[in-house]
Amino acid sequence: MKKLAIIAILLLTLLPRQTTTSPINIVLWIQDAPFYYGLHYYQLVRSILTSCKMKITVFYPSIIRTIERENIGLEKWLKTSGYSLIIISYSIRDHKDAIKDLIKAAFEAEIPILYVPGDATDLGIPLGLGMAEKMFSKINTSVVYHKVTNGTYIVGVYNYSIIGTFYPAGDRGEYWTPIAMIGDGAIVAVAEFGEVRAAAIAPYLYSEDIYDNKRLIKNIVYWLLHKSVPRTELGEWPPVNETEYRMKILAELERLREERDKLNTTLIELQTRIGDLNATLLRLHQLEEEVQQLKDKLSNKSIEMQVIREEFEKMSGEVRYIYKLFGAAIAVSFIIGFVSSHVLTKKYLKRKSEQK
């Protein structure tokens, strides 16, 4: 008993309580890894709920099994907690049956459900929705007439991709009405099961604050709660002269985006070429410096050659002078030798004649 009392106290601390100062509408958000409530994918949904003065309470699917084990009863828990909207973003396979029980209890408690899956999944089967995994990038889609499309003309994605489409499944599939289509699949769908309403938005359509996505999501939240969006925020659908003009503007916007992408590509190419040109100019400057250094070296060499040439000419003059002295010495020696030889010869001949 003591253990049960402790568990009951813990559960009561987890359950949200309404006070006179709390928001009228409390949202139960069921999340699981890896698609957590706080991810940037759900920023647009969170901001819309906040603008509608709705308080968000986040739980993992495991809370469903905890409540069932304690025999509290899901329907009773949902009613006593004061939840006016349930959002289901993701659950691992182990908790799929728990999600099925939660959806059943929500229908019994007449609480609407907003299905914003983080990926293509079969969690919507209990609601009568299947999902096919498909990818569409940079898509804008026209919406069909419905109460939730008041003031809405085009929805789609630009920065992300649509990675799944809905189709009717199970015994509740016929209740669903497609709001935005891609081929045979819906990326936004709504359904009414008696007084209980449900809606589904494909990933990642709810991530993009472009076109009329924000207005459509806000419409869906108000529609699920059986409320009307103030006329000051939304216009009538369809406008008499605005639709065609709006389509032209969107087409022109898409064309400008394509031109921007082309200009960005051209800019990148020019930046690359400018980089190559800068590298070439830098190399040319280096070559000019090297040429100047060679000129300086050649100039220094020329000065050195001039000095060497002058030294050579000076030494050549000295050598020539030495050769001249040497030649004169040889000539003198020859003359002296000739004279000496002539004198000696005469003396010899004289001596010989005297001997006879």
C-alpha cells in the first residue's frame, strides 16, 4: 500500500493542474526519440500554440502504460487533467499499442488529435491513416476548399522536404478529407468522427513558415477546438481577385529564387576565377622580383667585370713592359756575346799566326 501511495503521489505531481490563472486549453504532446518536442522542426507549431494561449505538457508514450498499470484509466486521466488537444509526434515501435490505446481513450473523452509525425510511420493507422514514404523538395501545393483553408491559398516547403504522404487506411479511412495533395497522396488531411476532430500534417510541411503554412496550421488548431479564427487575422476564401494575382506573385518569387541561385553559382565561379587571378598576379609579382634580383646581380657582375677588365689591362701593361725589358736584355746579351766572340776569335787567330 505504501508503494502504491508513493506511485500515486508521483503521478499526481506529473499531472497538470488547472487554476484560475492557467490557460483554458492544455495540450498533451506525446513525443519519443529522436523526434522530441523541442526540435526546431516543431518551432512553428509551438509558436502557434503559444500565440493561441495554450499550455503544452510533454510526455513519453511510456506514461500511458504507467497509468494503465495503476488502473487509473486513460479516459478519466485525460478528462481530469483538462487536456483539450492531443498532439502525437512520434513513438518507438514498442509503444505503438500504447498510442492505439491513447487514441481510443481520446475518442471516448472527445478530445481532438493533431498528428505531426517526424517521419513516415504507421502510428496513424488507429486514426484511419496510412503513410507512404516519399520525398518532394521545393514543392508548393494549392489547397482545396474547407473550413480550415479560410484565408489559405498555397502551402509547401522550400528549405526542407516533404518525406511522406497520407492515404486512407483501416475502417476509419473514409472519414478523412485531403486538404493538400501531391499526386494521389495527401500532405494535409482532416477528419470528423462525430464530435471528435482530427488532423494530420506531413513532415516537414509544419516546419516551414512560408506561403500560407502558418495560417493553415493556426486554422487547423482552431478548427480542432471547434473555434473560429478571428476575422481580423484571416480573409475570406477564395478572394475574388487575389488568387490569380497571388499565384503570379508566387511564380515570380520562384523565378527570382532560381535567378538568385544562378547568380550565386556565377558569383562562386567568379570568386574562384578571381582567386586564380590573384594567385597568378602574386606569382607574376614574385617573378618580377626575381627578374629585378637577377638584374641587380648582373649589374653587380658588370661592375665586377669592369674592375677585372681594368686590372687585366693594368697587368697586361706590366707584363708587356717586362717582356720589353726581357727582349732588350736578350738583345744586349746577344750583342755582348757577338762582340765577345769576335774579339776572342781575332785573338785566337792572332795567336795561331804567331805560332807559325
